[in-house]
Amino acid sequence: MSMTVPLMILAVGAAIAGFINIPQVSPLLEHWLEPVFGLHETVESAIPLFALVGSSLAVAALGALLGMSMYRVPLFGLKLPQIADPVRMGQRFSGLYNLSFNMLYVDQAYDRAFVQPFNKAGAWLARVFDLGLIDGLINGIGHGFRRLAGGLQRLQTGYVRNYALSMVLGVVVLIIWFFFR
């Protein structure tokens, strides 16, 4: 019930937009895109436009009335007589009923065509790229620093004489560097 009013508003807007687009009713949109696409040639149909519009509206109205009658939905407060039992109609036309019930299998086709392949691609990327490349790179850097720290750990003996020797060697290296520069 919460979506009924927005759908009714959208239906009225669609009907108004449809009537605005009919060249015989309103010429507002007939030449609207000519600056973009240029002039176009119109082809007259063998069936008049109003016959096509009228027949499609009649079929839509009859379908809506049949549905309202089958499911006992009141029309402007009036209860329509039940023309057909929806259970028996579903059993009689089981193929159409299943097709309609499963929404023409659009969701299943979309899932098979897009969702499943993208999920598989995402799982592959997570396994190969994320775990293999990114985690491998980060873990490799961490492992390298761990080995470097293990090597530098040997230099820290706690003996003052070793630290003094390293300072003297550092000064000798600096003197040689300044001298040969």
C-alpha cells in the first residue's frame, strides 16, 4: 500500500508525457532534437496512430479490470464480480503462470550473466592480487626488515669497547671520504 501513491503519480506523469509526445496532439517534442540529430524523414503508418494508442489502452484497461476482478480489488469503492478463479487460472495456464510468477526469469538471467561471473572474478582477484601480490609485498617488506634487524642485533653486544671501536672506524671512514673527495 505504501508504493501505491508514488506509482499512481508516476503513471499520471507517464501518461502526460506520452500525450505531449504525440505529434497530432502537441508539437512540443516533435522537433526538439533536430538541432542534435538533424532533420528526419517521417514514415506514415498503415494503421492510424490513434487506433494503435486506443487499442493498447483498451488491452491495458481490460487486463487491469480482469486482474482486479480476479483478486477482488475494489474499483472506486465498487466490488467487481469475480470473473475467474486465480487458482484455477494458474493451474490451467501453468506455463504462463510460472513464467509470470518467476518474473520472466529476468532475475535468474541477470544473476547468471552478471552476478555470478563478477563474484568469481572478485574471488579470483582477492586470491591472486590481494593475497598474492599485495599481502606478499607487505609481508616481504616485513620479513626483510626482520632479517635486517636480526643482522643488526649482532652489533649490539653491550660491551663499551665494541661501541668505541665502531666510533673510531666511523671517524676513519669519514676522514678517508673527505680526503679523497
